[in-house]
Amino acid sequence: MRSCREMPRRRDARCGRNWSRHSPCSTPSDLRRSFWKRLAMLDTEPWMRRFPATVSPTTSWTVLFFPHSGGSAGSYQELAARVADLARTACVQYPGRAERGREPLFTDVHVLADQVAGALIRRGEAGPMIFFGHSLGAAVAYEVVRRMPDQRRIVLVASGHPAPSRLKLPALDCVSDVRDDSEDRDKPLIELIKSLGGPDAGLLDHPLLRRMFLPVIRGDLMAHSRYRPEADSAVDCPVIALMGTADPLTSTQDVRAWERHTSSGLRVHVLPGGHFFTQQHTGDVADILRRVMTAHAGSSRQGPAR
């Protein structure tokens, strides 16, 4: 068997030239178009992280995840894998974490939503979409939907978050972003995070990991605490609200109040567990997303039914 070096070069029948991975048959105009397309992608790439797919999805749906405080794209890999046979999956990557760790943390949910919506619009995503946001992510996803030009092709799944008009976060004096390097300053915040049982709670037991992740969680919580929706704001897409039976940050009334913020109907699903019930019931959450997509598979190009 000949090595790669010994293999003869193939010739393109259309232009009679040798070609390789970078086709010399590309015209200068093709190269220019490719350059500007790649340049445009660089502008939006930091905001989206696509999850690798092992199979081709059977629908035209895209599921876009919006992380909770301290979360990143890695927080939603398991849930994404459970719907990857039906949809393309991706996660919004907030600044200040993972490969964006050198960037400043965001401080304003409205500004963040402007940036994410702008990135989505520039990408020109086609087909119906599910925006899945948990906790802080639900607020960000809601604000991004409000900025999208065609909201009717979106389904908003708001998980572990009260309706915007009923947002009442616990007192966050302990999360103050005033500079103070004492360990005593961190104790109330650590206790709050552990009481909610988040996926990152165990990291806070390790001093090195605590120094890495605590500033991110603190920054996200402060941004969330400052968030105020516009009066009487609403979206023109269906909303599915998820809540845990023992979540201290939501109540049945808080979740059902999402009905005031949509012109396209609300469905509520209640699952056992606390604030991070999604971690304990990933399969159930995935089934809810799958039912949305399969129910409208026949009309997926037009978007979800109202």
C-alpha cells in the first residue's frame, strides 16, 4: 500500500487543475466570499458553543441553552445529548468563563440580551428553536426572545424561575461585589450556593477551584439581582415553565404568572426536587423538549403551533 506521499494527485475535471483539501479551483471571488463569511462568523462565534452531534438530527429544530449563574456550555452537555437525535444543540457562552475567561463578566442582563440577540440575528439561524434557560438563564432567554424579529418560531422553556413580574430574589447583601478579599466575605455566598444544591456546589470545597469559580458565580448573581424587566413586557411565543416542588426561589403562583408574559399560551410542568431539579431529572426534562419537537415535526419549518 502506498503512503500518502506516493499517492498521485487527482485532477479536477472541470478546471483541469490539481486539487487538494484547499481547492485551487476556487476563484478570487469565491475566496473573498469565504473570507468575509469567516470574518462574520468570528464576530458571533464567542457567544455560541455547538455541541458535537454523533447523528444527523431528524428535524429542523435547534435547542439553545442559556446557563444558570456560574454555568457554562459544559453544564448542559448531558441534556443536549438526550435531544441530539432530533435537533441541533448549542449553548450560549457568557463572558468571563471557560475559553472566555479573560473577558470581563457581564453586569447587566439587558445588555447581555442585546449582545446574544445580535449574534443570533447575524448568524441567520433558520427553522424553529427552543430557548431553554434555567434560573438566570430563563431571564436572559426571555429578554433575548423579546429582541428577536420572528418570535413565533421560538418556544421559550423557562426553568426554575418565576415570571418576570414576580421576580423576588433573596437578599444578596452577602454577594456584594465590593472588593473584600477576606474569607469571611465568601461564607454567606458559599452557604447560599450549597443550600440551593447546584452542580457547582462541590467545587467550593476546594480552595483553588473556589478562587476560580466564586467570582463568576458572584458576578452572575449580582447581575441577576439587578435585573428589572420592562413594565408589561411579553413575548409572542409559547412558554413552557418548569419548576421543582421544593424550590425555595419559586412558587406555583410565581410560575403560573408567566401567562401574563406571553400572547401564545403557557404550559407548566412540576417535577420533584429543589432549585436544580433539572440535574436530578434530566431525562424528564429532555422528554418535555422532545415532545415539543415531535408534536410539531410536520410543521417544523413554519415554527411551533400556537
